[in-house]
Amino acid sequence: MNLIIDVGNSYVKLAVFKGIDIKYKTTVELNRILKELKAIKKEFKLIEHAIISSVGKLEKRDLSAISKYFDIIILDANIKVPFKNLYKTPKTLGVDRIALVCASMINYSNNNVLIIDAGTCITYDFINNKNEYLGGAISPGIRVRYKSLNNLTANLPLLETEMPKNIVGESTEESIHSGVIHGVLNEIDGVIESYKMNYLDLTVILTGGDGKFLSKQLKSSIFANPNFLLEGLNFILQYNSN
């Protein structure tokens, strides 16, 4: 069994895999990680290996304690991966993007795959049918757009994410919702169509915190998978443990 530890700014996603199947998944606050890991270790005694993503956000004492519980691999730019990385600045490629590309290898190896991760940022990552990673794009996510309108203007309010009822906003709040949400949807659909012009047999994966919200609204045919990043981290752990 494998343990996945994905460290965010305030929260940590934890998952236990048996082979490629998720047996347990939870999200905890960063300051509760050790307590939760003790409980996981007690419940899942067959865990052999663990992988930590975004280790820089962990305190050294936490990392030291985790190392005592499990045989860990730390995900960084030097990790062994099953694809050819043609990114011009591989050292600056986010580890989450590396994991997403690895996840595409599970079911879509030797395919043209565009992975869209809709979270704080919207990232686009493309791997071709030769298993070559070419790069992608990064743009502001939904919440970043709402916050930017509030922070960088004098009078626009900060709103919660909401699907607009109409393309035409009839009030300031409706106009913000229309601008943010339709802007994101049109961006994603437009990016997909641009890729399809060059790669007719394109497979598109949508994941991330806003993936479920967006998936029902997009015009393009996609596969929505909220666990794609966790699956990619598990794949990397297996690939580097064998």
C-alpha cells in the first residue's frame, strides 16, 4: 500500500492506495498532519512507501517525524519519470504539473493528452503520442479573478463563485459573475479547440478544485477526474519504488 501526501498552502490532501485503487482520502489542516498520519498508520498497517509533494511548505520537524513513520520519496524536478521532458526550464516546472502528466500515462500512454487543472491557477499541460512533454500554459483561476477585481479596483465587491444565469449581466454583481465565469469557460474551450487544430486525436482531462463546477458547462468533450493529481503521485511513487 502507498501513502500520498500532497501539501498545499493551508491544507494537506492524504490518500492511501492499494495498487491503483484509492482506499482512503481526506483533507486536513497543515498543523494537523502528524495527528492524521498517526491514525492512518494505525489503520493501514500495510503501507510500505509514501511520497510527499510540495515538501517546502512542511516544517523540518514534521518532515523528520514523517520519515520515522514511512519510507518516503520527496517529489522534485529530479524525480524519475516515464516521459521525455522537453520543457525549456525543467527545474522550474511545478511538481504538481509533473504528477498530472504522469497520471496521463496510466490510461493514455502514447496518446496526445491535454491536462487542464482548474485550481488557484488554471494550468494546461500537453504530452504527445510519443510520450514527450512539450509544456503548456498558466492562467489565473476563478477565485484569483474574483479577488483581482476586488483588490485592484475601488468599488467592485468580492463575490463567491456562482454560475451566471445569462451572458448579459443586468447588475454589477451579475456582470462580474458573467465576466469571470464565461471568461474562464471561453478560455478553456478556446484552448482545447486550438490544440485540436494541431492534434485531431486529442484526449482532454479536466481536474482540480473547480473541475466539477466547470465540467458541466464546457462545450468540448472532456474526461473529468477529481483524483487525477493523487493518481499521478501514486504512479510516480510506484515507478520510483520498483
